[in-house]
Amino acid sequence: MKNLQIDVSGLKDLEKIEQSVEECRLNSLQESVSAHTLKADFSITKNADSFLLNGSVSGQIEISCSRCLETFRLPITAKLNKVYPESTVLIDVEEEIRQEVILTIPVKPLCGEQCKGLCQICGINRNKGTCNCRQEFHDPRWDDLQKIIK
């Protein structure tokens, strides 16, 4: 990704910097996430006593499904809105984009709502095939209750 550290020391009141980045690639999102293609549009405006960063980020990230562990592309959109004090000299827009993208990632990303996940016994991806493993679970704490029911 090209350098998105913007020097704002020369901006005068109500002056604006606008920039558009067609292919953003963020290097350090998280271990299981990589940015595939992101597009960012933003502006930095100098107000009387602050700088205002406004913009948007959209695109896709590659992430692992939390059930089947397959990698898939997740579409994301995020807004950039941040106020910096007047004493700010350099605004790192790449870091703001990175933080907003991380906040849009679901806690438990799924490749699809119907993802069946992995078999807990043999580890096969149940979306791609079936297994003959017995999925029955026995909890010994309920044994006494089962005796009463019988």
C-alpha cells in the first residue's frame, strides 16, 4: 500500500485534502485475516481547532471460517470518522483504515449460514463429505435421571 501518512502541518483553516486509493493492501490485520482488495476514499479538513478525517473503505478480506476453517472472501464496508487535535502534524490514514477494518470483522466469521463445520471425531469437513462417526454424546451426570425415566 502506498504511504498514507499525510502531513497536515501546512493546512490552513477550512482547507481540505482529498484522496482516493483504488487498491489498498493492509499488511498487519490479524493472523487469520488478509486484505484482498480494499478501496479507500477519504478527506482531511482543517477546522479552527482540529483536523477531521472522513471517508469510507470497502472491499473484501480473506478470512477463515470459524466452523470449517476454510478460507473465504468476506465483503466489508467501514466509515472513517476521527478528530485530531490542532497540534497534529502527521495523520496515519493507513492505521485508521486498519483499525476500522478490524472492527468490521465478525467475532465468529462463517463461510455461509449453512456451514456444517468439521466432524469432532475424525475432522472431515462436513460441507464436502460425510463420515460414519457416531455423533452421540453421553453425559454421565444424567445417568440417575435416566434410571428414573426407564
